[in-house]
Amino acid sequence: MREQPSLRSQGRSLSSLGPIGSMIAATGLWAVSLIAPLILATYTPVEITAGRYLFFGAISAVILVARFRHRRLGARRWARAAFYGLAGNLAVSVLVSFAVQSTGAEVVIPIIGLLPICVSVAGSRHLPASTWRRLFVPFVLVTVGLVLVLTVQSTASGRDARLAWPGAAAAVAAVALWTWYALSNARFLRDNPTVTSSHWSCAVGVATLVFCLAIVVTHRFANRDAFLLHAGQTGQAWPLFVLVTMILGVGTSFLATAFFNRASLALPMGLVGQLIILETVFSIVYVCLYEHTTPPLVQAAGMVLALAGIWLSARELLKESVECGHGFDAG
């Protein structure tokens, strides 16, 4: 998706903690999206998503007007931005929020952790048979780990295991949809070099904002009773909702992207790929802190197996990329 930095720039970047700190900050902010649905358990996935992207869309609109108002995109590009906003932002966020609230973060976290691996595999068209053989053991570790996590989570919550699968399926659908979005978006930027990534990100944010406003208006009039119930709750209901969705919109969607872009331009992509796994670690820590618990031993073992499989997969794919000089093929 991005050009490899030169060896000299890689060496300079490794001597500085700035880019590494940026990558750590990005993964820490990304992980908030997996704990937010638990914090806002009284709100629906649609409400959480609308709040998040209202903040992100507002920032995007300000930057678009301030920096890119003289650069026109045209109707076809705006239509694509709207589609990406609907599929890559809103739909994925709703699926993840639904999955966390219905199945549990312990199940969703390792599934979402597969994202960089899915993007790597889908973006690499010509992996040799030897690489697939080396990926067999990591994939088995991930599969066994996820089965353990899902089974224990269903038992601990007192539900039939079959009832946990809708949330798990939603998480898998979110991974598949975002994988498609990442590769399609990369192909668009490659085919349209006159559109910078910053300009395009703001355009997608503004398009998402339009959808969010439509959702808010529709939800306000279609669910007046539920809306008034939330508004009438005492204590921290509304302040907490605003705070968490602001962190999601400003931090997870906007700042995390800026941190990631800085890190990916300064650090070797092999290091960036391995640091992405910190998102899963941050997510686990957040859930444990929020719930004041530690996962059962079997579930913890499952998460460790999944984490190890993800890390080993990333290492094998990055090794293949370095040996063969391949990058992601967004086409």
C-alpha cells in the first residue's frame, strides 16, 4: 500500500523512538473501538457508530475546507467516497459494536486481530507453495485459539454456544469487509495519483458525516421513546456517550491514522507489521481493566495461541515480502 522506505531512512528511524511511539499510540487508540461498545452498553451499535463518525466527519469537513477547498474531486469520486464511507466506516463499526455487545470482547478481539494477516494474504497474489506450508502451523494456532475463546465465552455467559455465533460471524464479516475496503481504497489511490491520501481521507470522512446526519435524524424520529430514555437518564449517560464517541472519532479514527501514517513512513514495514499486534494486546488489557477481571485459564490460553498464530503469520508474510521484494498488490 505504501512505498518501502530506503535502508538509510530505515536506519535513521530506528535510532529514534518517535516513530515507534507513534505506532504504539496508534495501536492503543485503535483498541478503544473494541472496548467502547462495552462502556456504552445501553446504546445501540448504530448510535455508537453515528456518534463516532459525527466527530470524525466534522474534523474532516473542517480540514477539507481549510486545505483542499480548491481541489475538486468530481461526482464519480464523491460517489466512491460515499460508498467507502458507508461500507468501510459505518458498516464495519456497526458490525464490530454488535459483535462485542452480543458475543463479548474476548471473542471479537482475536478475530479482529486477524485483519493485518487477511490484508497481507489478500494483497499478495503470488505467494509460493512454500509460504503457504509455513503458514499452516500459525493458522492452526489461530483456529484452535479462537475455538477455545468462543467456547469458554459461551459457557461463562451461560448461553448456548450457538447463540454466540452471530456475534462471531459479525466480527468475521467486519474483517472481510474491511479487508476489501483497504485493498480497494489502495487501488483507487494508486490509480488516482492526483488525489493525496490526506485529501481522500477527508473526503471519505465528509461523505460519512452526511450518512451519520441522516442516521441521527431518522433515529431521532423513528425511535423517539428510546431517544428520550437516553436523554432522561441521570448521572453520566450523555456525558459518557459524548466522551467515548469523541475519543473514537477524534482519537481512533483521526489521530490514530495520522500516527500510523507517520510511523509507516519512517519505520521498516516489517517492524510496523509486528507492532500492529499491539492493538490486540491493548484490547485485552482494556477489557480486563474495565471488567476488573482476568480471563479464565483456558480462555487466556486460547487468546495466547491466537496471538502467537497472528504474530507468526505476520512474520512469515513479511519474510516472504522481504525475500521476494513483493508489496501489497491492491489490484
